Amino acid sequence: MKTVVKLLVLTIVIVEVAAEPCMSSMKEYDPESQLCCDYGVVPKFNEHGQKLDCCSEKTFIVETEICCERDVFKKLTEDGKEQSCCGATSYEKSEKVCCNNTLTDKINGINSCCGSSLINPKTTICCRGSNSNKKPHSIGTHMKCCGVEYYNKTTHYCTSKKKGMVLPLLKSLCNNNEYDILKQKCCTGTLYNVSDSDEQYTCCGTKLYNTVDEKCCDGSFTIPHAAECCEKGHFYPSSQKCCNGLPVNITSSTEECCGNGLYDRPYQECCGNVIYNTSSHQCCQPGGDIIVKLTEYKCCGKISYDSHEDVCCTKHNSHYDTIYKIITKSVENHDTCCVPSEIEKSQSYSSITHRCQLGGIINKTDMCGIHPYNETSDLCCGGVLDKMGLEEGRDCCGIKSYDMTSKICCDSTIYLKTNKLSCHQNSTEFIDVIQRTLPRHRDYGICSYCNLHTIQNVKEFLESPTNLCKQFVLKIAKLTTSMADLKDYSKLLRLGDSNLIIPWSKTASNYLRKRAKCAKDTNKFALETGAGFKISIEYTKPELKGRDRF
């Protein structure tokens, strides 16, 4: 026979409940098991486990009792009717109505209250005012509530619902006195014998004034109609300015106020409340110092400083406001400031020999543009860094680096090296080094076309190192004139349909005549082109337009 042993494990969880202070007894109590009443700390449950609550200086059973102010009553009467509180007493809800802590017997089932009165909502209206005041009125035609008052809206109007103030139509109040608006006007408690609807007369504070002759300033005083308000006085715009609340006579229309005085632009300006001459002085921001121009004194925000002794440091804070700080130069030739993350740690330096990078000062000779570089191994081409370029045998061509073994640089342009090509006189003319002659046969040479490209711009054409048409031009140039003539764009002409550019020289006309002869002989090569030989000369300079055409 086997014996089975069962092990029962009992886990006890202890939950700590924070105690709270009971202000009536100045002691701590446990809200889960205790009540804090006016007279002290008491148990939350009675000996039967029923939940209790406070009622003035006693407790009551929540499930079976009610607390009416200071007294405790049963929830149900002996015959089982429910009770409620009406002020400090209890009553049966089925028989009575509690209106504003006043008990009234129910009449024909009516249980609507208006203040302390029981009303029939079918025949009576309850008008409500401020502070929970209520007043019953018999319902009437054209009647309306105004606070607790009830008025006929055809003869009266409500001037204040909070106060329940009703006035006859065409009447109003002036300093709590009733007046006729057809005969009088009220200006801040003062009555005038002018109709309230008369727009020519209106109020300015307690004063009544004629709007044709006067105007109101600041709602408190009047001035002549032609004048303008100036603080507590007035000025005439045609001959005066209002400067700092005072009228000041002007001598020209360009004068402006500066403090209590006037200045004339553009020769003068205002710095705060001080006038200065713009040709000789400078204002360090509005309200700042005024310095003499072309001297050692400079501005740093609103403050002036001696640039021989100090430098100005600036930095933007998190709100993008500029912060200024003046520091003493550490060396005499320093001319600017290097600002790290904290402006208090700023240092002076010379912008000629050094630069500020990430809040630190570094030597300019160790920089290529914005990057540090090694002069023995790196290559710096016009501020563009080529790491290890010098060590790997590259050289600069403008701002680019290139391999000198396979490429050539002509006037800042890189080309592939060949046996036949080289730079011509260090210029952009990158030409065939094997000189050729231009055939003199009329089927070739000057009569031939170069239609590979359309020449739109003479200068771009001549400066292009790759345009194939250029070779024809250069060959013609060798027969007619020197290369130097091709660089003078005022001496060039273009043959309209031939796409050939030749220099204007004594021999140019000879070539043009030969070209015209090609057209007369109906040269087959020329006729095969879409444009034909429409011989016209397009001059690149207006002064050449008057020459003959061939």
C-alpha cells in the first residue's frame, strides 16, 4: 500500500499601505481600515463588518442610514418608505417636496421648485438671477425674464440680467440715474442736454465735444481738429514733430526725431537718443556707443573697443541671438577671434597666418582649403586636396590633379597624351604637331565644307580643343595670316553657310572670290549640301557690317 503525501504551500503576501495624516487629530491613519472624522480617527467598519462614514461628531451605517447635516436617520421608515434629507431633517419623498431646504406638501403630483416655492411649470415661470436667486412669475404674453424680474419686452428692456434691472424703452442709466436718451447723452457719469443719437457730439472721457472742431486723445482730453495727439498734448504735422511726447518745430520735411531733438537725413542719424554725423561717426547698434570712423575704435555689439589692444568675439546662442565678448589680444598682430563652444574660452589669432577650425587655431600653411594636408605627400590644387597625390606622381592642372605619365595639361584642361599632340605656346590651341598644307584644288580646300558641327559662337569655337572644324580654320590661318589674328575676334568673319571662320585680311577676299567661283561652276560637293552656297558674311563686330559681300 502506497502512501501519498500532499504538500500544501501557503503564500502570504504583505502589502504595505502608506499612512495618511488626519488633520483633525494630527495623527496618521490607515485609509483602508480607518476614517478621519471631525472628532478624530475611528474604525471604518463596525463589529458586524458594516461600512461606516462620518456625520459631524458621530458615524452612521452607509447601507441603512443617511446623514442630514449633523443628524443620522434611517433610510427607510417603519412602513418601508424611502427617506431623503431636506437641510437638517429627513422626509418621505413620496409625500413632500424639498425646495431650497424648505419642505412643502405635494399638490396633485407637482414637484417642481422655484427657490423655496413649489410651482406648476405649466402656469408659472421661474426666473433665475445671480447667486442662485430664483423668483416665480405667472406666464404672460410678450413677457421675458431679466434675472429674477419678469418684464414686457414691448415696453421695457433688460439692462442687466445679473442685477435684474429693467428700464422703459428710450431710457437709460447715467451714474445710476435714469434719463431720456432722446434728450440727453451720458459721458462717464456726466449728463449733457444733447440727444444720444446726435453723432456730431460724442464723449471724450467725461467731456462732450464737437467732432467738427475737435478730436479726442487717449479717451481723456480733446485737441484742435487740425492737430495730432502727442502724449498729453498735441502738435501740428505741417510744421512740427512729436518727439518724446513734446511738440518740436521742424525746418525741413526730412527731419526725424531723436530723443527730444531733430536730425536731418542722410547726413545725420540717431543712436539711441543721441544725434551723430554719419560721415565721421558710427553707431554701435541702436542705443549703443558712438565711435569715430577710420580710427582704432571699432564696435562689438553695442560696446566700442580699441582694436589695437582687443578683438571682438561673437557667437549665436540656442535662440539664435548674437553674444558679444571683447578679449585682450595675446599677440599684437592678432586681428580676429576664435570662439569654441564656450565664448568665455575665446582666443585671439592672426587671420593672415592662421585659421579657426572647430574652435581651435591651426596654421594656414598646413591647410588645403578647409582640410589639413601633408606637404611632403599630399597635393593641393587651388584649395582642392588630393591625398597622396604628390607621392604618387600627380601634378596640378587648375584645381584638378592628373597623372603626368599618361596625360597632359593645356591651359587648365587635361588631355590624353599622344605622339602627335602637344600644347601650342601654352595656350588653348591643342593642335596637330605635323603641319599640313591646304590643297589648292577647287574641289577641296576653301571650297570644302566643315559640316560636322554648327558654329554658334565664334569665341567658344576657337577655344574648343576638340571641335574638328577648328583644324580647317587653323590650316586656312597658316595660309593667310598668323595665329595671333585668330585671337582678335574683331578681325574674324564667318561664312554663313560654310561654317568656316577666317581672319579678315588682305587675302581673305581672294578666298571668298574663289568660293564664289565654286558656286558658279556648280561644284558637285557644294550642291549636295542642303544649304548650298548662299555666300554671306556674318561679322562678329558691328563696325565690319558695312563691308562688301562677295
